[in-house]
Amino acid sequence: MNKMWIIAKHIYKKQVKSAGFITLVLAPILFIGVIFVIGYFASTSQGSSNNNIMIVTESSEVVETLRDSDTNNTLDFTTHLDQAQESLRNEEIDGYATIELNGANIEAQVHVPTSNDDLDLSAEESALNRLRQSKSAEEMGIDASAIQSLLLNNVTFQRNNLTITDSGEISSESTDGTSRIIKTAIAYAIVFMLFMVMIFYIQIIAEELAKEKGTRVMEIILSSMSASSHFYGKILGILMMLLTHVSIYAFLILIVISLNSYFNWIDLSILDQFGLNLGSLIREQLPVIAWSLAFAAAGLLIYLALTGFFASLATKSEDAQKLNTPMTLTMVIGLYVGMFALSSPYNIVVRITSYIPFWTPFIMPFRIAADSVTQTQLIISLIAAFVFALLCFRFATIFYKSNVLTYSDKGIMGRIRQSYTLLKSERMANK
């Protein structure tokens, strides 16, 4: 145990100081920071895009309607087209609009220089549409509020998820679009995080094992400790590194949340406009987050164990990436099937592959987001994934002992066959 811990600390200290780890930690932070800055300046520029527009109209109703409208533009009014054109020539205004009201018919045109391409008249258009609806209602002898109610009264299906127990009982749970969107976002975030983390950490383990083996240092190391202690020391060091990685992000998130309460960088009050509360949203999605993280943990253990096995087949650092290709392709398949599960959660391919441990961590979070899996199915699938992870570690440890001091230039299948042959020979020799 002491020797395994020495290996783990050595790997941990070396890797957390490496440029690759620092880049991996900082890259998402910088990316989010750049997006935030771009969004901030974009919203600031949109909010400050005030254009001076002259309205040419003879209708007092149009003037009154536009004056009462909530717009970012500065509006001037005139009844003379020549005055508007002269103001435009003198660069006193950014453009002018002509509006004619004939009964319920409104004809509106805007005239701006070609250089002014950021003109936004959406607020003015909405105000004029309300005026047109009001005039149409008057002509038909209908109350204007009744027409507004008819236009806004749309029919939408309320989705209800049904759960059928083994005894045939049916329970119904109402869901809405907001809940589905949040679940989908959680699935995407956790699955893509798992994929990116695995790509990086698989490469670290493979390079660590292959480098020591290629330089023949492994022969010296194994003269003073067992192969299994060396293997688990490497895995433990990488897991400590991953825990540090996650802890850094958790700490930064807590800092941002604390500072946001003072500086209000992110205005969460917008959720109140939709009748949403951030705290209640998080509490509602805690089961989804917990299940998805549990499957991610199982997937992490599975692929770390398999990485140790494939890396032990390498004879030099250059072989590490090539030998990890099958695992990378396996993860890509799981990722694509998982995204397909959002649109076709009950597809037979999705349902079968979600129980295959290689792909369970990538597919089940999306099935959870689509509400297409029961609690019992989740428990069975999660237990199967962790049991498979334990078997993978057992399998990797056994073959690691045979492969770690074996050097071969054969292909992947040839090296696996050679490894199996050596394992059989060792077992026969020990009998």
C-alpha cells in the first residue's frame, strides 16, 4: 500500500504541474470568459443603439401610438416629407419613415442610408400592429380586447409521462418544456464533460505507462514492487488529479455565485418573468444530476481500467495513441447513440445499447432527459456498469502483470493474443 501511494503521489505532483493539465483547467474558463465578454459588449451595444428617426404622417392616432410605445429610438414627427429629407441631408437624423393610416390599413415605409444597417424598428412595428388590430375591431364592431384574447389564446399539448409498474398500475407525472430543456442541458453537459475528460486522462495514463516501458525503467520499478501496486498507483494518481480538476471548478463556481450577489453580473431576475425560481429548479433536477454523475463515474472507471490494459500492450510512447483508438471510437459511438436517444428514446437500438456498459454512461443520461427509463431500469443499469468496471479492473490487473515487461511490434490483435498466451504460460508454470 505504501509503495502504491508513492507512485500515486509522484504521478499526481508531476501531472498537476504540467502544462497540459493547466491548459485543460484554464481552457474552459477562458472560453466561458470570452463568451461572457462578447455577450456583455453585444448586449451593451444593442442597448445603446439609439437611432434618431423622423416619422412623416398626417395621422394623430399614429403619432399618439408611437409616442406611447416603448422603443430605443428617438422619434420626431412631421407632416412634411421635404422636412424629413432635408434633416437627413444635414445628418440631423438617421432615417425617416412614412406612415399612412387609411381605416384599418396601415402602410409604412422606412428610408435609411445604406450605411445604417443596425436600425431596429420592432417596437414601432408592434405598436402599429396593435393600432391596426384596434381599428379592425372598430370596423367589425368587436371589442379590441376580445381580438387580442383570440390572438393570444393558443392551444398547446400538456405532456404527461406515464410509468407502468410490473403490477400494471399507471402513474402520471406532468412535465413542461422548461423541465425538458433543463434535463437535456444537464445530459449534454455531463456527457460531453465525461467525453472530454476521458480523452485527456486516457492519454495521460497511456503515455505514463508506455513511456516507462519504452525506456526500460519499468524493469527497475518492478524489481522493488508488484505490477498490481504499480498499476493501481497510476490509476489512483490520475483519480486524485481528476478530483483536483473538479474541485477547482467547484471552488470557482462558488466564488462566482458569491460575487454575483454583490455585482449582479448575471441577472437571474429574468427567471421571475417566466414564473421560475433558480433554487427550486436546481432542487427539481437533483435526481437527474445525481443519476447522470453516477453513470459518468462508472464510465470513468471502466475506461480507466481498459486504458491500463491497452497501454500495457505498448512498447513505446508512440504506440499509446494508436492502441487507444478502439476505446476512443467506442466512446464516440456511445456519444452519438446518446444524442440520437433524445429524438428516439424508445428506439430498439437505443434501449439495447443503453444496457451495454461500454455505452451506458453516454446513453443513460439522455434517456433520463427524455423520461424514457424507469427507476428500476436505472438501478439495474447502474449496478451492471459498476460491476463491469470492477471486472475490467480485475481483467486489466491480470493482463497488466503479463504485458508490462513484454515487448512486441505486432498489431493490436497480435499483441492481445501474445498477452493471452503469456498469461496461460504463467498460470501453467505456477501450478
